[in-house]
Amino acid sequence: MELLVAIIIGVLVTSGVYLCLRARTFPVVMGLTLLSYGVNVFLFSMGGLKMDEVAVVGMSENPTDPLPQALVLTAIVIGFAMTAFLVVLALRSQGEHYTDHVDGRDDVPGRQDEGGEA
Amino acid sequence: MDTLIEWLVSAFVMIGGVFALVGSIGLARLPDFYTRLHGPTKATTLGVGGAIVASLLFFSWQERGLQLHEVLITLFLFITAPVSAHMLAKAAMHRDLKRMKGTRGEPWKQ
Amino acid sequence: MNLAFVVMLPFLGAFLPPLVERFTGNRTLLACGAALLPATALALLYAPTRQVFAGETLHSTLNWIPSLDLSLDFRLDGLALLFALLVLGIGLLVILYARYYLSAKEKAGRFYAYLLLFMGAMLGVVTSDNLLLLVVFWELTSLSSFLLIGFWGHQTGARKGARMAMTVTGMGGLALLAGVLLIGGVVGSFSLQTVLESGDLIRGSEWYPLILCLVLLGVFTKSAQFPFHFWLPHAMAAPTPVSAYLHSATMVKAGVFLMARLYPALAGTDLWFELVSLAGMLTLLWGAFAALFQHDLKGLLAYSTISHLGLITLLFGLNSEMAAVAAVFHIINHATFKASLFMAAGIIDHETGTRDMRRINGLWKYMPYTAVLAMVASAAMAGVPLLNGFLSKEMFFAETLDSHQLGALSWILPVGATLGGVFSVAYSARFIHDVFFNGEPVNLPKYPPHEPPRYMKVPVEILVALCVAVGVFPAITVAGLLAVAATATLGGNLPEYHLSIWHGFNLPLIMSFVATAGGVLVYTQRRRLFALRSRVPDIDAKLVFEGQVQRLGRWSAAITQRFQNGSLQSYVAWLIALVAVVLLTQLGKLPALSLDVEMLPMDGVAILCTAMLVAGALLTTILHRHRMTSIMSLSVVGLMVSLLFVRFSAPDLALTQLSVEVVTMLLLMLAMYFLPVRTKAESSSIRVLRDMLLALVCGVGVAVMAFLVMTGETSTISQFFMDNSKSGGGGTNVVNVILVDFRGFDTFGEITVLGIAAMGIYALLKDLELRSAKYDSLGRPWAKDAHPLILVTISRPLLPLALLIAVYIFLRGHNLPGGGFVAGLITSVALVLQYVASGVAWVHSRMPGDYHPVVALGVLLAGLTGIGSWAFGYPFLTSDFAYIYWPVVGKFELATAMLFDTGVFLTVVGATLLMLANLGKLSLLDDKREDA
Amino acid sequence: MSRLLDRVLPFPSLSLILWLAWMLLSGFTAGHALLGAVLAVLLPLTTRPFWPNVPRIRNLPRMFGFVVVVLYDIIVANVSVAIKVLGPLKSLRPGFVEFPIELDDDFAIALLASTISLTPGTVSADVSQDRQTLLIHALDVDDPAALVAEIKQRYERPLKEIFEC
Amino acid sequence: MLETAISLAMGLFVLAWLLNLGRLIFGPSLPDRVLALDTMYINSIALIVLYGIQQDSKLYFEAAMLIALIGFVSTVAVAKYVTRGDIIE
Amino acid sequence: MSHWIIAPVLIPCLAGLLLLLEVRERHRLRRFTGLLSCAALLAVSVVLVNQAWDGAYTVYKLGNWEAPFGIVLVLDRFSALMVLLTAVLAFPALVYASCGDDRKGANFHGLFQFQLMGINGAFLTGDLFNLFVFFEVLLIASYGLALHGRGPARVKAGLHYVVLNLVGSGLFLIALGLIYGTTGTLNMADVAVKAQSLPVGDTTLFSVALLLLWVVFGLKAALFPLYFWLPATYANATPAVAALFAIMTKVGIYAMVRVMALIVAPIPPIGQQALWWLGLITLGLACLGALGAKRLGTAVAYLVVMSVGTLIAAFSAGYGAALAPALYYLVHSTLICGALFLLAGLVARGRGEVGDRLVAGPAILGGGRLSLLFFVGAIAVIGLPPLSGFIGKVGLLRTVPEPIYWLLLLVAGLCGVIALSRAGSTLFWRTTGESAGLRPSRRRLFAVLWLLALSPAMALWGEAGLQWAEAVADQLRQPHGYVQAVLGGGAQ
């Protein structure tokens, strides 16, 4: 099992990172979502894996480590908030640049964003 | 008694599995979207139904008392599944996906 | 009386003129106000002067930053006194002069302020008894000179000149700082006294060469020594009083002053001789030579200043005490005659409106009085007998003669000196002849020129008078001052010398004759020389320098662009690459990992699920350009992850993940309406390969680490939670108890994040204009049926049911999987479903549309629950619970954690709806724009 | 009195369902019975605005009968459809069948459509804007008329009786 | 007996899953993919229930119920997106 | 028991919530609330500094759970100092923003408050995961603030900033996971203790975790090669926001120093060396950036990066003595960069269309005063005498005897001189025609003055400043006290 989970983490992180390196906002969003899946599972796995040993008092004699679960819960929520923000930001960028390129590089001719940095 | 229950549970479990599989086979095998649409309805009804009844029996037997809360799952499914089917059908008709030949009647323009 | 006070006076004075200017436009009053403080300072110096003449050295000390050994120590010895007198005295005259020089419309107040600022800084330099402090004032002189040169900032020349001066001297200043710090490191103190006493220690230390170079860098840049001389001529863009004051009399002397000051500490080595005298000689010659060819009056004077500074430097470089005395003497003389010359030039400029010597001719007729003054001064500059310049020049020649440090080549020095003399005579001659005789003026802007106002000449007169006085009666005028100054410079033992006009008929005298004759000869031959000179294209240092700076700017911009290419992809790549490096370097150390550690048994289902998850992830990645498909496979991954959580006994996570899934899906669908559904491939295959590589390294690395940790054994703190969850937290679902109790603060922060995100999203969406697609991806118009009957009617009864479930999940949360967060998500999904089914308008007609308060109330409730525990003297977020027995109902638990969880619930509902509802409204705005 | 009841219990049937659901979820104890009752009253009240027109169940026993019938049909149809799915696809005769609706309560129509979708072999694809016709896609139908008749007889009439008199 | 039955049934469900995945991959149309996803969700309900029976634990029931209750929302969203483009209007 | 220590987190939080409740866009009320909270923060932080100054640690057990099981807030001199610094910076920034910039978008004041909450939390917390949470709080708020107002450039910069930091958060979680997986705890002090006795296998993983933490903190602190997002983001943000952001990079540095000081155990020397070199590179590249800048805002942003490079190099150079001057320089650079951002805003307003681009433009109304302020600010930030920058730099030069460091620091000074003299002379002297811009309002000037005045003050009382810094450094040099305070005597 540990092996499988490790593989899962690996794949999630790999594809997440790869997508984060793409040039459009959409794949970046996808990538970050995958990445956060991977990270969450990673964080989760840090407590070690147990099957049907739910950390509820009295339900099992040697229950799984509850702390990573709590951390992951927090991470999921925060991750959700961030994803939501990013998605909306992507829309904003679309609205300002008329393209979903992460650098606002423009498809529509005649429009140029006055490049902020020097 | 126990063995009987066990038999029953196993039977329902298997029924569930079989019908779910059949449904998915339909989804995989049937020629056009509209016919595929019929696959999941089986999975929802008997597929899940089987599992539900099984667990219902099982837990009632375990706890020596009626355990009906699984019924809710079925209830919700019965409420929600048709909606998704309906919406999907509308989507398909909007895209007017091709129908297998020999289909009678016309889908509506959306 | 306190020296520090004297030094500070001008600084205080700097604030005075602007104030005065505020109240009166009277320029004389203004000038007096400005002159007041230096005058006072001068007066205050009277008593100390006597003490110094009596051979004392006055100290005054004031702590500033002991831990940096930086303290406000001042000393007044001969050298300091000499310079102080120069600074204050000439300063006074300049102020007086400026009163008439500046026209009515100019901001005289600011001018005087800068001038006084400079005066104070300069005083500080010459009197400070702490090297670090000296550096402080040193830099201040550069800064104030920047302001003064840039006083006419609207002229490009002034701006460029100011920048150049600032850059060059600033660089020198930094070098000097480094040098001084090194000295401090060697000597162990910055106190001038200590440093001067430990000269041998310094000269002996390994750092000496470096120290010397750094200090000399400071000196040469300040005193415009070759090769850093180029900034000075361009500083002439400043108003003439400034040129007279800073760029001839005082500031440029700060360099040579420093040489004098540190003479005991640094001088006396071959390195010193080579560097200093070489630079001096070159400067002397080049300055004198270049001066001859200037057409600008001030340009000529500027170059002559350079050459004279070179002369002084050369003298210091000779490593002989007599030479040092001569140097000090020449400092005095040069200050007097050069200042007066600049003032004269200013007058001429002022009266004729130009400084071009090709146009200014024969002014003798128009302003004979000024002419006389100017001629005397320039005669002094040329070193004509009976004038002060002559005396110091004689000493100079003498010194060059009896310095033998170059061995066989020693003759170079006197020859060079004479040559310099020749040129200086030549340009002096030109100054006199060209300007005052040599025919008629050529179309002057102001015609006819006439004598300036009376008082404008006073400063010149005073200075010229000094020149003559010193020149005729050196012994009674300057001898004393020179003596104390020289003594201070050499640190005691003064060599035997006597100032007199007639030393008998000796070699130096001959050299003087040669110089004079040669000079005259050269001047008579000037036409030919000019012709020659004009062949050589003259390079404008300003343009060169500016060009270099510009190039530097472009170059650094280019380098910056290299990294800062504004492409997110490369930024992320850098980040990932860094991580990859970390992983590679570290994980390389790990032993080869073996798979035969005991693990949980695998089973077919798990393997197949893994396979599906992997497939989903890969599909999401591969198909990311077919966006809808990509989203579909993403939610497969989501589903599988939640099942993974179920499988490994984390039902809470599963619930959360599932509900988050749904909301995320809604979010994406909302967004996709405005985003393109598919994009063409853009990345080059190289980049794709690179990214894959990076991604792989990270993925594999993380996976390996995860595997190691999972299979390893670590004792964690979690047992505590298991033990105290029921007794201390009042709940059996440990995960939930951790969330709302043990680590409630995290959750508090987490819901805050959610709230802020919602706020931020709202802000982002406000007045965002987006064009939504009018046709679907197949290019056909959208369906008409906006609110399908079945969806609408079914979704409504679902709402109460969902709420029921939410309540259920919420209430059990503390003891069994569930809790406020999931409940909140269920509720909001049910509500969003209403939006989807029946539309924004419909819902908002039945429900308040602004969810800000809900979010706020949620977080507030959580926060107040936490604060509540203060009432019982417990820290924030201390929870409490009690079991209550009611008839019929039976025993049930009430816990503050529940209240906290309610806060979570509200926040989640509020935030989610705030996000989704406002996102949903976008299209409405769009439609409105359509209608409008 | 009855008006007060109306105000407290706008939709008794819904409240009943909610109460039952609650009991199912959290076990049959006195405390939960009470809590469930409270919720069963509160929730419909809070969601009142979302119910423009109230569907009233007039005939409860008939409804149970209806449910039984549907469940039975589901099981039967499942088997038959399963056979069709696994059998040769050539023999399938799918078709879109238009079904004239006689119900006029939205909720009833929705229920009818759902029922049709739930019973395998038929999916209700669309409802006309004027709520007069229901478009059904059947997996295998030889005689549309018969299908329509059967649906009318088995589902529509009972629904009519349940919701309207 | 029950053990084997359950693992068998699970096998069947997972098989069904794989078929769904196939449909999801090969489409051909978006509705097909959504349909496949929907079916997956439903099958996973059954799987969770079975897992509950297998482990003789009722802690996973809520997960199943949650899918049954709100799982269809995403399907609806996509369908609405296909037909109307704008899912909240 | 005293709850002062949590006030810096709660005050802005509550203020933010109230602002959220205020739905009717009453701007005066909103400004008042915001300013009130900032003032309160100022007061509280003074109280805290004074409480921390006797050298005792205050440990606040949230939920009354013992460390390491519960989360603790820890107040020592360092954290107190940083909280104070934040408050001092925040107030004028908000004053400036309240002159109208806050109306350029929604929810400005709320976001501002939550930003402060996040920053203070990050300074005070003694728990690594809690640190993560507060990082997220301050980040999400900063996203909102960075995007406050309109304009494609701003959105682009914001997008880059957000994406990079989201990846960063992922890394942070991985690092935390590893730390938990190896030490089995999250409390900083406890981690420090456990790290002493790690099994052989885990040391590598642990060091990976630490290095990843460096990366994450480096991203926040804008260290090469992770600072590329900064110039665009800061230069394009609203002045007040940019000014507040001057502290953000310092949060990263704070976390770095905190962890560095605490977890002495098996941090691989390569980590420290890497930081040292990266710091130097950052310093060098920032010089070039400042030289090449085409806008005043960008130049100032690079000056921020410069200070980061200076500091990180100083901290990682491994000279204990360098700690104090570095801290002094940290405070100085934060304040002065904040001031310069505000000033850049004023200049941009004053020049109308041209903005703060370094080209000839219309004369600035009230340019005289602005130019004076700019002159002072420039002197301070470059590190020319007699202002605080000089003192900081001299301190650093004296305590970090590394030739390359000296060279870079002095060259940085020179670059600063060149860049800013160019900028200043262009903006204030090279004028074409009459002004189209607006005269700086009194309150805006006050905001700038507030910050600028601190530089001469820090110079005048330089000794006191350095003494304080020394005191802070002193505490940092002995992590044992911290551990003792958090875990009680039982530790070790």
C-alpha cells in the first residue's frame, strides 16, 4: 500500500508541477489543483497509513495519527480558497488582457498592456 | 439464521455488482449517447440498491435492530439521478449528437 | 567654548535664509542673515586662534555612537585652523559677492542654505578628530556640492555636471570609507590622534597598500587629480560664487587637506611617493596644458585649478618635510588668488553676458578697475615676483630640485615643474591679454559693459590685497599661520625655512625666468598651437561620462531583462529548479531504498484505484488543451483521492474533499464560460522536455521521501490527542477536536483565509468587464431553456433535505466524522443549486444577496468564542463543555467548541456563496452591457 | 386553527419526510424525536420563500401504492434492459417518443419525468415550454403508442390522483 | 463466504469503473464524458457502502450519502454549461 | 493572565470583521475604523516591546494546551521588535491610502487589516504549521491588496505573484510534512529539541525539509533566483500597499532567522553557504536592476531587493557580531523603503500622465518639498552619511569582514548614488512646461514625513538603536532560553 500511495503522490506532484509550467492560466489552475492534491496526500501520509483505524475514541485500539488529518483538512480549505482566488484572478486577467496567457501576452492585435516592470 | 442472513447479504451484494457492471457495459457498448444514457439508471437503481439492501440487512443483523439509514442514500439517488439524466439529455440534444440509425422520432431543437 | 558648536553653527544657519526669505524679499537682508553665522563662527574662533598660535591643540568631544567608535570629536590645530579660516573667510566674501551676483528672481534663500550646508560640512571635514566622522562630513560636502552645481537644474549642463561630480566624488567617498575602516581595523581606533601616532604600525601592516590606494582614491577624486580630474570643469555649470568657493578655494582642497592630515600616518613610503607624485605631476602638466586652450573663461580657471592642485599633490608626494610646508603654503596662496580670479570672471560674465574669450576682448576700456584686480590676481597665479604665487612656486621649484628619489631620472621633476610653469604663465598671459586687450569685444550680449556695483568688487579687492600683502611681506603676514599649519601637518618637527622674496640668484630663480620667458613665448605662438590643437578632436568628458553611464544603464537593464523577462513560466521554472537542486543534492545521500520493508498488504481494488487515479492525473496533464476533458479527468482524480482517504481511515477528509470537489467544479464551470475551451500547442518541444524533467525530479523526489517516511517509524505527539480528546476536548472524533480545540487557532486562521479570499474575489470581480461567448464551442447559439422545469422543481425540495443533512453532519461532527466545514459546504452547495436552477434574480428576491456580513459574523462568532474564555482567566480559544440532562430528551453535551464550529459553518457558507454568487452575476453585467 | 397550522406547517408532507429522515439518520430515541420534530418544523419555514406554489398530497395511501408499483417496475425493467444491453445491438429499436402530459402541477410533472427516467429503458429527455408534452427516449420500443399508454396508465393517473382531485 | 462475495462484488464495481473511465477517455462527445463521470460517482457510492460492510464500520456511510446528495450537482453544472454556457444566470 | 500578546493578531482581525460588516460603503467610517485599529496596534506593540525588553520570554498557550501539543504564541525581543516595526509602518501607509487610494477598489480597508493580522501572527507564533496558516493569511490578503485598483500591468504582476506563492505554499506544506514525519512534532522549540536526536536515516529528510523551508522563505523574502516577481508587483501596486509590502520581504527574513537561530542541529552547512552566495548575487543583481530601472517605483523595488540581499548575506555569513547591525539595517531599510514608495506615489500624482517614469515631464506642484524629501530618502537608503543607512552599513562592514561583501556593499552604494541621482535630477529638475498633476495633500506629506523622520532619528539615537539590536541579537544567540521558556524546564 505504502508503495501505491507513494506512486500516487509522485504522479500527482509530477503532473501538477508540469502543468504549473504551462503558459495559460487554465493549465496552471489545473496544475495547482493537482499539486495540492499531491501535497495533501503527502501530508496525510506523514502520519503513516492505517486501514479502518479511524481516530475516533473507542472505535479502535491503535488508531491512525489524527494530527496529519487535521493539518490536511486545514490545507484543503486553504487550498480551496487559493484556487478560487486564482480562478477569479485568471478571469480578471482575461478581462484586462483579452487573453488567458499568464503573461498577458496578447492574441488580439492592437492591444498592448503597458508592461509594468522596467 | 446467521448463515441465511449471510447468504442474503452476499446475494444482494452480488446482484448490485452485476447490475452495476451491466450498466457500465451498456455505457461502454451502446452505440449512441441516447442509448448510453440508459446505462447509469441501472447502476443507480439496482446496482447501488443491491449494495444498500445488503448493508441494511448486514447492519441490522449486526446490531440486532433495524438499521434503515442507508435507505436515505437510495432516496437521494432517486431524487437526483433523473435530474442529471434529464440535463444530460438536454445537453446532448442541444449538441444534437448523432443517433444510431433506426432511431425513431426526432429530438427537439434546444 | 565648544568647537563642536562652531562647526554646527553653519548647519543651524542653513535653516535661516529660507526662513528669512519667507518674510522678506530684501536680498541684502537675506545675505546678511546668511552671513551672520559664519561671521559669528569666525569671531568665536578668535580666542582659540591665539591658543593654537601658542602651540596648543584644542579638542572637544561629544559621544554619538560609541559602539561604532563614531563620536563627534573635533580638534583645532594649525592645519584645521588654517582651513577653518579659509572656509569661513572666503565663505563670507562669497556670500557677499553672491548678493550681487544672483539676479532678483533666483531662489537666493535656497542658494545660501546650500552654501551654508556646505560650509558646515567643510568645517567638519577640517576639524573632525575622528576619521569616521571625517568621512561623514566628507560625503556631506559631496552632497551639498551636488545641490550647488545643480542649482540651475533646468540646464542640462548643470544636471549632468552635478551628477558627474556626485558620482565621481561619491565613489571616492566610498573608497575612503573602506580605507578608513581598514585603518580603524589596523589601528584599533578611529581617533585621529591615535592614527597619527601609529603611522609606523599602518605602514607596516599588510593592508597598507590597499589602505593607501583606497584613501588616495578618495583624495584624487575629490581634488580632481588625474585621471579623475574630468568632473571639475563641468562643475563650472554652477553659479560662479560656487565655483569660486567650492571648486577652487575649499572643497577641492579637501583632498589635499586629507593628504596633509594623514601625512604622518601614510606618507614616507616609496608607494606613496610613486602614486602621489606621479598623479600630481601628470595633473599639473595636463591641467596647465589644457587650460591654455580653453575658450571659456571659467574653463581656463578650472583647468588651472586642476594643475595647481596637481602641484600641491606633487609637493606632498615628494616625501620631504620642506615640500609639505611648501604645499601648505601654496594651498593658502592658491585659495586667495584663484577665488579672486573666479570672482573677477564672474563679474565679467555678469557684465558682458558671456564667458567666451573669443568674444570678450579689450575690456580695459570699459572696466579698468576690475581689470587691474584681475591682472594682479592672474599675475600671482603665474608666479610673478612680489606676489604670493611667486613665493610658493619658488619653494616648489627648489623642492623638485633636491628630491632624488628617482635616482638617475631625478631631473624629470624639475623639468616637468618648469614645463608646468611655462604653461601656467602662458594661460595667465592669455587670461590678461585676451580679455582686457587684444582689440575690441565681439558682439557681446550686453553692450557696453561697465564696472559692477561697488560692493561686488569688495571681496575681490580684499583677496587681491591679501595676495600682494603676502607676496611683499610674507614674514609678518602669513609666516605664523603657515608655521602652525605646517607643524600640525608634519606632526611636530618643523624644518628650517624662511619666507623671503629674495633667496639670492639660484636655480629656482632661473627656472622661474625660464618659465616666464617660455610662457610668454608660448603665448605669442598661440595661433599655431591652437591650429595644432584644433586638429585633435577634443573629447567632451561630459558626453563620454554620460555615454558610459547610459551604457551602464542599458547594460544592466539588459542583464536584468535576462532574468526578469516578465515570463511567469521562467520564474516558476527557476523556483522548481531550485527545489530540484535541493532534492538531487540531498536525496543523493540516501542509501538505495529497498522495497522489502513491511507494508500494508496490497489488494486488487487498491491497485486498480491507483491505476485510475494515475490515469486521471496523466489525462488531466496530457489533455490540458482540451479543457473540458481535462476538467473531467481532474474530478476523477478528486474522487479517487477522496476514496483514498476513505480507504485509509480518514472519513473527515473524504467528506471534506468530496464537497470541495463539487464546489470547485461549479467554480471551474463558471469560469469556463469566459475562458477559451481549447488552446493550440505553444511550448517548444525543448521547453516541454525541460519542464517534464523538472517535474519528474520533483515528483520522484517527493514520492521517495513519502515512501521513506511512511515505512519509517517516528513517535509523534498524537498520542496526547487521543488521550485528552474526550476528557479535555469533550469529543470523541479526535480530528475534529484537534481542529476546534487543540489547534483551534489554525482553524481560526483558516476560516479567516477563506473569508479574506471571498473578500478579495469580490474586489476582483467588482466592475470587471468580461465578454462572454455568445455561441457554444460548436458555434451554435445557446439553448433557450434557461431554467429547465425538472431541475427547478426537484432542486427545491432538495434544499430542506440538504439542510437537514447539514445539521446532522454538523451536530455529530464533534464525536463522529463531520463538522462545521462539511456542513457549511453542503448548505452552500444546496443554495448554489438554487442559483443554478432558478437564477440569481429569483434567488435574490428570496434571500439577502450580500454575504459579506455572513462571513464576518462567522469569523466573529469563532473569535468571540475564543475571547469568551478570557472572562474565566483562560487564554484565547480555551474550550469548555458540559453534559446536560433533560427529561425526555436525555443527556446531551454542550461545548463551546460547538459555538466555534458554528462560526466555521457560517464563514464557509458566506464565503462560498460570496464567491460563486458574484461570479454568477458577471454574466448579468455582461447582458446589461449587451442591452445598453 | 387550521390557518395557524398552515403557518407552522406549510408542507406537512415535507415535514413528515424530514422527520423520518432525521430519525433514520440518528436513531429512534426520544431526544432525537424531539430535535427531529423541531427541525421538521423549522427547516420548511426557513425555506418557505423557495416554494412559490405548494404541492399538496391529497391521497397518501395511493402514493404508497404508486411507490410500490414503481419499485416493482424498476426491478423488472432492469432485468429486461440488462438482457437488451448484453444482447445484439442490431436488434435495438431506440426512439424518441412524445408524451402528452395531462398533469398541470409542475411538481407532479417533475415526479412523472423522474419516474420515467428511473425505470430503466426510458429516459425523459425534455419537457416542452408549454408543459404539454414530455419527450421520452426509449432504449427499445416497437410501439410508441403502447409505451405512452402504459406510462399514462401506470404512472400518470396515480400521480394525478395523488396531487389533484 | 461474505468476504469473498464482497471482494468479488467490489471487483465488479471496479471493473465497471474501468469501463466508465474508458468512456470518459474516448468520449466522443462532452455529454458522454460527463455521463461516464456521473456513473463513476454512483458506482463509488456502492463501493463505499461495500467497504463499510467489509470493515463492519458505519463511519463511511456519510461519505456515500454525501455523494448521493450533492454528487449530481457537478453533472448538472456541466450539462447546463453545455446548453447555456452560463450556469448561474 | 495578560492577553496583550495576542492583541496584535486580534485587533486587526476584529477591525477587519467590523469593516466587513459595514456593507454600506461609508468611507469615512471605514477609514476611521482602520486608522483606529492601526493606532491601537501601535500602542499595544509599544506595550509588548516594553514587556519583552527585560529579556524574558512570554509564552501564550492557546486553548490552554501545553506546548508542544497546543499552539503557542511566543513573545521575545525579536518578535516584539518586528510587531512594533509593522505597526510603525502600517499607520502612515494607511493614512496615505485614506487620502483616496482606498476608494479605487472594494474592501481595501478590510484586506489591509487582515494583512496586518497575518504579518503579526507570523511574527508571534511559535508553531510551524501555525506559521504556515498565518503566511497564508498575509498572502491571500496581500494578493487582494496587490491587485487593488485597476490596470493590466497590475493584474499581470499580481498573477505572477499569486501563482509563484501558491507553488511556494505547496512546498511549505511538503517541508512541514517532512518535519512532522521525522520529528513527530510541529512546535518550533520542540522541533529544535527533537532535531538534536534524529535517527540517522531521518537527518537527510530533515535537512531536505529545512532547505525547502529556506526556499519558501527565500521566495517570500525575494532572494535570488526567487525575487523576479517582486519589482513588477511592488512597482505596480498602489503606493500605500507597496509601502506596507516593504515589511513582507522582512517576514520571510524573520522566519529564516528565527528557524536558523533555533534549529541549530543538523542543518547542512551547504544551506548556509547557499544562502550567503545567493544573498550576494541578489545584492549584485539588484544593483543592476536599480541602475536599469525606468520608473522610480521599480528603482525603489530593487532597493528593497538590495536590502534583502544585504541582510540575508549578513545573516548567513556566520558572524555572530553581524546580527545586531543587520537587525538595525533591517528596521532602517523597511521604514525608508516604505517612505520611498509613498514618495514615488506622490511624484507620480504630481506629474500626471507621465507618472513616475524616469523621463522629462511636467514640473511637479510643490516639487520643492518633494525634492527635499526625496533627497533625504535617497541619502538614507543609499547609506550615505549622516542618516541611518550609513550607520547600518558601517556596522555591517565592520562585523562582516569578507572582501566580496565589502566590495558588493560599497558598489551597491555607488549604484544607488548613480541611479537615484539620475532619478532625482530627471524627476525634479528636467521639467517641461507646467504641471498637469496634483499638489500633494497635507496628510499624504505627513505620511511620508512620519517614515522619513525615523531615519534621522535612528541616526541621532544610533547608539540606542544599536544597543537594542544588540539586545535582540543577544537573545537570538541563545536558543536554549527560548526552548526552556516554551517547553518548560523539562526540555532537553
